[in-house]
Amino acid sequence: MIVRPKPNLINILSALKGSIAKRIALRSLMVTLLACVCERIKHTPLPFAYTLLLHRTTYLFCILLPFAMAEPLGWLAPVFTAIVSYTFFGLDAIGDELEDPFGRDENDLSTDAMVRTIEREVLAALGATQLPPVLEPVDYVLR
């Protein structure tokens, strides 16, 4: 009977002989990176263009409001108010669209296609020969 000392955690994790770690290392790294990308998409703040448009509209509103309320140009106040209101309602609509990128609308992320790609990669890593088909766009929309 051969008695060896009990290996510590470092020896267990670094043992490569007889391990499948070499074969799955690249695929494990790719799945980890894909998971990080999905997590980053979920926690990404509003796009820069949206915040830039919001700031510029607010600045424009604050700068031009005194001029629109002046007596000689008093007739411009309703026009100016309508334009600014239209802009703010547009920004609100953009915010509603950007609020949930994981829905089922045409401009949402195609999470089903992402999941199918991950499923195909995992099955290929496990050695499966029958892989589910790649999702194709229908009327130029990938769901």
C-alpha cells in the first residue's frame, strides 16, 4: 500500500495529469467572457447620445426661456413651449425604449439567439454531433 501525504488545495487545482482542464480551458474562458459581456450589457447605463441630448435640451431651455417670455417676443412663448415639450416627450419615449433591452420588441437584444449560441458551444464542447440549428432572422429581425 502506497501512502502519500494529503494534497492541499493548490496541488489539487494545479494537477493537470489526467485532467480535462487542458481540453476545456479555451471554451471555459470563452463562456466566462461571454457571461461577463452579458452582465455588462445588463448593467450599462444610458447611452452617451441620450444623456448628451438631454443635457443640451435642458441648457437650451434654460438659456432661451427668458427671451421667449420677453414682451416683444411674447407670441413666441407658445411655439417655444411646444418645441421644448415635444423634445422632452421624445426623450421620455427614448428612455422607455432603452429601459428594458431584454424584451420581445424588434429593437431589443436577441437573447434567444445568444442563448442558442451558448447552447451550441456547450454541446459542441461536450462532444455532441447533433446541434440545434442556428436561429435565422425573420423579416430582418433576429429574435
